[in-house]
Amino acid sequence: MQDNKMLKYIKEVLENMPNDWLNLTTHRLDIYDEKLAKVQFLEQFENLFNTNTTEASALCELPTAFDYIRLGHPLSCVLEWVIARLNNLQPDNVISFGSKTVPILAVLRKNSLDHKNTRILYPKELPEAFDAEMLRSVYGYTFELQHIEETTAISAFEGSTIFVSQQDEIHSIDRNPNIDFYVNVHEDLGSVIVVNGKQNESYISEIQHVRRRETIAMTPANCFTALKRLTDKSYTDMQKSDLKTNKVQVLDAIAAVTGTNTKALVGSSGLSIQYAILMGLVDYALENHTGKDIKIIVPPNCYGGTNDQARRVAACIDNVEIVDLPVDDGNDMVESIDRVLTKIAHEDAVPYIIAEIPTNPRVEVPDLIQLKEVLRAVRKTASGTTAVDPVFLLDQTFCPNVQFLGEGEILSTVRTISFASGSKFPSGGLCTAGYCVGNTKTDALMQKIDMHLTLCDNEATGLQYEILAKQLPSMKQRIHEAYKNTREFVNFIQDTLPEAKINFVSEKLASKGFTPSVFSLDLPTKGATDEEKEMYKRALNHKLIHLMITEIPNESKYCVSYGQLKGCYWTIPATSTQGTTKEGDKDYIARVALSPNMDLERHKEVFLSFVESI
């Protein structure tokens, strides 16, 4: 009876829910407490359930569940809550994934670090993408596989037991006490992992973090479908998109915008692509540079997801190490790369460099000719042999329109792989899918990356391909229009508040195609000590953002978005995108991102009132 009441309630929620639950990729930071991700949303959602409140206005007032749908979102939280209630579990113990294999990898990762045994049981078959040999040889995971007929025959085991079931009813769970983790795989939707028993609750945050860094939560569209099937047995999905046609269009569009004729790879998110890149390159090095250490060279203040993911890979594999690459705020990227590569060459190690151009959040562009020369320079090991040449992993999310890799372009002769987050300009904020493409010198590397994208079941979904197919053709024009707004706003701020330090591209760089629509703002400060000055500036950041989002609520958002179709987005990198970055490397400045469609004059008016108030 209680189950029927709950499902009836959920059915009404699905009819009245805000459109943003399905369509937003990033959510508001002003109503988000990261320490209470999912919890705060579900506590208030359960209050609505207890009072049988389903009005759209009430649902709109719920706090942000996660700040980015890769990590989770309202519909993933609701789905996990429903499955938990149907199985007398806590919602924290239920975690949905867009991938059908990564929840298994999440448990294997923790057990590898903890030196704990793992067995994987399956009554039918494992997901097609699951490659046991690759997981053992490249990822370093140890486990035993066992096909079983009946769950009643599952015996106790010294270690963790993962039960993998492929079935249509994604909510159906077997609560056998000898099963530690129940992974329910659905061919069309993704998967759900259930953490069984108090002794396994320490895994919850670790599994959530894998979802945060190496894949995505089950998409809003797929969560919606799963909930509709639960609440309405007669529900049939709407007509599916033409995946084959959309995929061809997306790959053609990426080739056109990047100026390449090599095959691009499209993942469920930017970090999904980055994870495939890193694991593909590790695989390549293990096969082609046996016995050599692998050095992943990363700017310490770059986007927290990139930084954290690279360090997580290094933590799992013995001969992989992170090397810091200072690139921002007075450090020259080219000089840093030259210095680091010389040292790594001396050690006879394999260098993989991750860098953003322009950098984030300072929006700096290195001397590209010097960069090319430094990357292509032949270096020697300590014994005098030729060192392994680097692979340059270029994050060009800020400027995906700049052509680095095609024939005759600046990085065409250096092993370079470019990648971009699709939730930014490629989709205009409509989906999380990201992509990567290499120049002609990276064919063997891209084959490895493709294998690991497949292993992690992290390719873009059909809907994501459909969205990209619609949005990519207009990307260059949107970038152009957003840049014009940004340049005008930057010029206005410089005239209105000349004491502020603005990090943005020069007119000269813009003429070469570097036309980002984001800038960072270092506000003027005052105080008797450095500490007082820093605290004053941080308070001023918040004052400015609060003023903007309250005076222009329909357009200005406290959010980490960039490349959206409309509006203006404000954030402080140190407290958002640099969440896992070391404290000393964080940037307590305002980062502002403008779109091609916004009321720029109104933003100028509000900014002027801010200046007058200080």
C-alpha cells in the first residue's frame, strides 16, 4: 500500500516537475551546499512527499541537488530515493550511473587500494563492454569471475561480492546478505549499484567520487524514463533518435571545427573523455615503453576535475606519477614545459602533458610558436639515448573554434590530442557530452583511447548525439557573438573600475581566433595587512555576485556554466571548479562567462551601481 502511494506521488511529480530537471546541465550555486549534496534535496523532497505536495512552484523551490548533472541531479536523486524505499534502504546506498561497467570498476578501484579480494558473480552475462583482461593488465585490478544460476547458492566470501544482473526492472534488488554490491544493468538506461550492509557504507563516498570523476550519473532523460516505467506499466518511450545519422553529423561537425581528418571520439562528458585519454595513454606506454615510468604533467590550479582525475589515476598505478606544471599568474607555460620535459627526459620517463589554452581561470595563451618548438625538441636521457617524445593533451574548452591540429596548423607535427567539454559551447549547455580528436601522429594512441572509452561504457548517449548534431553547426557563430558581448563588458569594467585587474585575451590574440567569452576579475582591495586585503577582496567578490544574481535573476546566475545559449554566469573558481585543488593553488577571484544572448546594458547598469557602492 505504501509503495502504491509513493509511486502515485512520483507519477504526479513527473507531470509537474520543472523543465530544468530535464534540460539543465549546471545548477545554481546560491542554493547549493556541497557538503549536503543529494541529502538536502532529498530531505526537502521527502517533506513534500509527506504532505503530498506536487505543485510545480514547490518543486522549483527545492535546493540544488548537485551543481552539475555529471555528478547527479534532481531526477537521479528521485530515482535513487524510489529504489531505496522500494527495497527498505537508505537513498545514499543507491547510486545510478550512465555507464553499465563503471560501478563495477568503482568497487574494484577501492578494493585494489585496500588490497581486498573481490569476486564478481553474474547469472546471465556481464556487460558486453566488460574486459577482464584489460582491467587486470592496465588498471591493475584483481578479481575472480563466477557464473552462477541461483542467488540462493551464494556462499560467504572473504572480501567483496559484486552481483551483476541484467534485467528490465531496474528497481528489483536481491538482498542476499552474502552480496555486498548489487549492480543492476539496463541495456538502454545505464545501471544502478546498491551498497548492501553497514559494513560496506565506507564505499558509498568512494563510488560517488568515481561517478564524479570518471563517468556520469544516469542522464536526466534516462532517469525520467526509468521513473515513468516504474509508475506507469503501460508507458512506452518516445521514438528514439536516429543514432547512426546523428553520429555521422557530429563527427563531421567536429572535423570541420577542428580542421582535422582523423576520427573523433565522443564521450558522455568531458571527464569521461579525459579518463579514456589517460587510461589509453597508460595502456600505450605499458605496451610500447615497457619498464619506463609514466609522468602526467598537470597545472596544479587547472580545473579541479582534470587535476583530481589525473591524481586518482596515478594513485592506482605504481609507475604513474603526477608532475606539477605552473602555467598561470606570472608563470610562463612554455618555460615550465621546457624545464619539466628536460627533467623527465633525463629520467627516461614517458611524458604526457595536460594543459588548457587559454588557461583557466586567467585566460592566458602561451607563445604558440615557442610551444611547438619546445614540444618537438629532441631530448636525451641521462645515458645519452633519445628520450620519449611528449604527448600534448590540449583542453581547448574555452576556445574550441581554434584549429591547432589540421594539416599545416601549429601543433600538426607534435603528438597532440585536443578535447573539449560538450556542456559548454558544443551543446550550449544542453548536454554533458565531450569529445576528443588527434592529429595524424596520434592514430595508435586514439585506437587505445577508443578501447578504454568502450571499456568504461562512456560513449555519448543517443540523445547526446542528437543534441550535438543540432548544436555544433551554430557553435562558431555563437562563440563570435558571445565574445563580442564579453569584449564590450570587459571594456566597460576597465573604464568604470580601472583599479580592477582583468584577465582576458588581448585584441591581438582575438584577431588570431582566440575569442573566449569568459574573463576573470581581480577586484581592488584595501586593508593594513595581506590577510585583511585578501579577506576584503573575497567579501567583495561575493557582494558583486550577490548583487548581479538578485538584480538580474532571469539572466545572471551564480553558476559554473560557460558557453550557454543565454544569460551570464558568475563563479569563484576556488570554491567551485577548483574544489579539489590544493589550497595554495586556488584562485579567489571572480570568473565571469557571457553568452551570445543577454541584456548587456542591464548588466552594465548593475555593475556601475556596484562600483558606486564601494
